Amino acid sequence: MSRRGRWMAGACASTAAVVLLATGGAPAPAPHGAFGGGSGKGVAVGAYLHYGSPGVDRMQGLSHWLGGTDLRAGHTYLPGDTWTNIEGAPDSLHTWARWRKERSDRLFVLNVPMLDRNEAGVPDARVAELLRAGAEGAYDHHFRRLAGRLVSLGLQDTVIVLGWEMNGFNYTHRCKPDPESWKRYWRNIVSSMRSVRGQRFRFDFAPNRGPDSIAWTKCYPGDDVVDIVGMDSYDQPPGESFEEQVTQPYGLQQHIDFAREHGKRISYPEWGLFRNGDNAEYMRDMLAWIADHKPLYHSITDYCPHGVWQCGQNPRSAQVFREFLSSGRGGRPAGGPPRPDGDGGPGGAGREAAGPGALWGGPALGAGTGPRARK
């Protein structure tokens, strides 16, 4: 995640197999098994629950809330404060590895920063220098170490969301200060990680929806080093309505068209509510869009203000989400198992999830997992 004004909250995702259908009014029941949940052949539905080991534990609670929906994908972030952490130091990777190895059909998704001090407000001129150094191979060894760490943990088939939201303004790993160097640097990273014996990584290129600070197409590094074309998309401008989010330049439709032209699967590593509050219509439309276009996976950002299970301030959207994604036919009534509450986790009142800032010295040093002031 990558948000510019930070409610830092952790990262981990879960995934379910379900179908999402929409009508003009209330959500319609989903045909049973249409996404082939446990089979591993359908859409992996994620939820950003916590960046560390608690995210794994919370999957069971979310599954229960969804009436037993099979959560099949886990999603977390490496902190972008130091190179050591980017190399895969966090102990929580052990927990994710155990979760991944429990079932062969699970999908582990890991957001990987391209530079350290990734949320430290580094100015453009310095970012350009760092990108040029990366393009010349200065940081390749860090990514070889990360690849070796993942392979050693049995996470050799991880989906790597590398340098996410590169078309934005804030991350040190942003593209705009030097797009050509950024692309060469991405290519070096992928080459370095693929050089490690035993790896089967897939690399996900995931910009923000919309123009942002640069057209994300100008940052695309090439079909040979990209396996998935993702997009992070929240209910906020640019795009006051969902239709505008679809049709705007560099929006949801252009994302679909671009991926098709390049022969790539799509994903939505981050999506959720934001500027328009508890917007059940957006929730219904986004779920229907996902159903129509069948990404490899998608992951709602499940903390306030974006989420539905760990955030109690979006009850109408939560009901839509639950009805669409509940196990079997969907359409579960309100009520049932409670939202999480307790130590370090968001409860029904809409408290925030504990995030990297709590452990790594504040949001400026986090993994890029707090919401931005302008998404």
C-alpha cells in the first residue's frame, strides 16, 4: 500500500474463491464455486489485515465472518526503511512461509520496495541519483539476498509486487525523477532475483489508477521482466464516480487494455473505500468489475478508512462485501461473527491496525502501508 498521509496499518492478505455479480440495486447471490476457491484456478481474493504475523491469524476470523469462505492468498509488505529489511529480515516471513506451505493452491504476494528510506521524503534530484545507481547495478546484491531468503523459506513462487505505485509522488522508489533509469533498475532487480537457483517468482507491475505524477505506461520496463500488470485503485479522485474511474486516462479500462495488449494477467493488489466514505455503490461496482475481468488476485485494504471487516465505520459497504464474497451463494444477513477487537487490532469502532510505523520508528520509515492524504 502506499498512502500519502499515514494511518500506518499492517499488511497481510487472504484469499477466497467466489464470484461477484452485481445488479442495479442489492447485490445478487454468487453462483456457487464460480471462482473455484479451493481449486486454485479462480480469483484469489485478498484483504490487507496486518503487515506481520497477526495477519495470518486474522485470516481465520475474516473467513468466519464470510461464512467460511476459503482464504487462499496472503499479502504482506517488506518495510522500506533499511536495506536489511528489504533483504527479507523480518521474522514474520517465517509465519507466512508456514501458511503458504500448508496448501499447494495458496498464493503469497509480497510488496518489495526498490530503495531504502522509501518514505523519508527524499527530493527528486536525490531520487534520480539513486535510480541511476540502481540502473548501474549498485543494489543488485540486496535483491539476490532477498531471493535467496525467500527460496530458503520455501517461498520460491512468491508474487513480487516490486516498486508499487511508482507513478506517484511520495515513495523514494518513484519513477518520475528518471523514468529510463527506473526501468533499467527494475530490469536489474528482476534479473538478479531470477539468477537465484530454485526461484519461480512472478513480478507484478502495479501503478496507481489515473495519471498521478507521471503516466504509468512511461514506467513499464518490458514484457520480459513483467509477469502481471496490477493496479492500486481506491474510491477517490481522480474519478468522482466509478464510471469515471473506469474511463479516465490511465484508469481501470486502460489497465485492462494494456495488460491484454501485452499478454499479461491482471491484479488489484490494493483497493478499497476512501474519499467518498461508506460508499456501497462503489463497493458493488468494484466487485462486479473484478468479477467481469477475473484478475489473478485482488486485495482490499482492510483498515479504516478503506476497509470493511476491521473498520466499523463502513457498515453499508461491509454488508455488500460480505454478501458478495460469503461462502456458497453469498447473501449472508448482517450480524453473525464479530469483527476483530483486542490487542493491536482494529475493532468495530474503526480503530486502526497496528502497522510498521509502530515497530520501525514511525510512518516515514514504514513499508509504505499507510493511506495517503490523496490516494
